[in-house]
Amino acid sequence: MSQDNLIKLECTVCKRDNYHTFKNVRKLKNRLELKKYCKHCKKSVLHKESK
């Protein structure tokens, strides 16, 4: 996979970049939002795609 598809997921509570993942740009046009565990907040919160 190319680096163009690599995205960062940022916690909506503490605003830290916790996860890196790949995204299919052809299929997903909108920003990705996933509920994942944040080790800084110590709970599962919404993570949004950041630039």
C-alpha cells in the first residue's frame, strides 16, 4: 500500500493521535470515524480521521 492511503486517527476528547491505519480512498470519500480505546483517557471514545 502507498503512503497516500495512510491516515491518523485522533481522539475527540484529548486530541492526541493514537492510531494509524489505511483507508480505501476510492470507496470512502468522507472522513473516517471509529470508536476505539484511548490509552490516555482510559476509555473507548470516538476517534476521527485527522490530516
